[in-house]
Amino acid sequence: MICIQETQILTLNKYAETEYPAECCGLLIGRGTQDNLNIDEIIQSPNIAKGNKSTLFEIDPQIRLNTQRRLRNSPQRVIGHFHSHPDAPSSPSPTDLSMAFEAELIWAIVSVKNSVANGTRIYRLDINRHNFYEINYKVI
Ligand SMILES: [Zn+2]
């Protein structure tokens, strides 16, 4: 189970709506084991994808580096990342699958329809990295 605070869902929605019609993106910071994760913090990154930012995202590697440095002596770590799907459902795209190579990370995807956030779903890569599967989460 993954636990996320309601304020963080609202933060994700705000980022997704602000960047629309481009994809927003960033990091999920949290604690816990693979089966029992708490999301503590959301860090937005500029979308540095080269190409069409309404269908592509890329997180600034410097932001990840800085975050990992800051969390070095903390129980928290980068547990995943998020991005939005402008005018598309919150399910992973073939491009997402082609970019996924870190099996330990969770993927939060926010759907945005006509500039209004329309639900978030969370996924993880299967062990063979051939597919995503959805994971349930609880808003606390
Ligand atoms: Zn995507």
C-alpha cells in the first residue's frame, strides 16, 4: 500500500494544471519498504524533454542529484516520480514504457482534461520491465 497526503494530491493537480498543455514532472520523496510506502514530499522539475512537451517529459537530472544529496542522511529517499498526461488518460504510454528502466521507482501519472486535473494513478514496473502494473494508494 502507498499512502499519500491529500495536500500532495492537490499539489500534483496544481502542477499538472499549471503546466498544461505541457506535461509537468518531478520527484516523489518518501519512506518505507516497497510494499508499504509513504509519500512525504513532491518536488517539481522543469520538463527538459527535447521535442513535444505535451507528450514527453524529462526530469532535470540536476534536481535528482541535489535531492539525493540533501536526503543522504535522512530516512527519506527518492521513491518515484510523477508526470501528467494532458488530454490523455492516467495510464502509462508506450513512450513511458520505453523510458522505464528503474524497477524500484513508482510512477504517478496525473490526467488533465481541458486544463483541469482528472485523477492520479500510480504504477510500478513488473519484474521483467515489460509492463506497468497499477498499485493502490490511500489518501490520508
Ligand atoms: Zn506518460
